[in-house]
Amino acid sequence: KHSLDPPRLATEGALWGAVKAHGLLPDTVVLSDDAGQFEVARHALCWVHAERLVHKLDTFCDPHRKAQKHVRSLIWRFYGDLKAYKRQPSRRRKVQMQARFDRIFKRRTGFAMLDRLLARLHANKAQLLTVLDRPE
């Protein structure tokens, strides 16, 4: 794991700024964990980092643990289907995946912290579903 290195961060920022200013790599998609320094070019969010938020959520009773486990299972199945979509994209499948995303992340589980987290992830829909527009 890298520590915060101000000269390195400044150098990387300057490089990205130059790339963008000169119109190089205009179709570049940057995949990240939603860290602010990666808000350059077209931005996609990493599913592993997104799901980790659900995984790390503290649960204190069986109903909350069950809700968390169920949502994690839905997320990983969805992720697997996104990977399959990437291999064989289609307009019909894209629409289905967008609707399924909404069903997963707009759900109410009765576990307030999980529900808030799902809403937060839903707000990042465009970045989490970048692969539907850019399967390559």
C-alpha cells in the first residue's frame, strides 16, 4: 500500500492534466475506488470497493446479518452477470441490467444503515455501470 506522497500526487495530477489539456486518450476510463484524486477522464467505480462497504457494515442482530448476507449475494451475482455482459453485450441485456441494478440498490431491508448505504451506491449508478456503455 502506498503512503500519501505529495510530490508523487502532484506529478500524477500534472500528468493527467497535461493528457487532458492536449486531448490525448479522450476515451480513457479511469477505474477507481471513488477517491477524489481519480475524478479525471471518464470515471468508473470498482465493484470490489463498493461491495466492501456492505461487507464491512457492522451488524448486531440476526435480521441485520441476514439482510447484509442477502444483499451481498445479490451484488456478487449481479457483478458476475456484468462480467458476462462484457463478453457478449446487447442493448436488451443492458436495459435489463440497469433495471436489476435499481431493484438491488433501491430496496429497503429494514436495516437503516444498510438502506442508506444502498442509496449511496445507487447514487453512483452511472459510474458502477460504466461497463454497460464501455464493455471493452
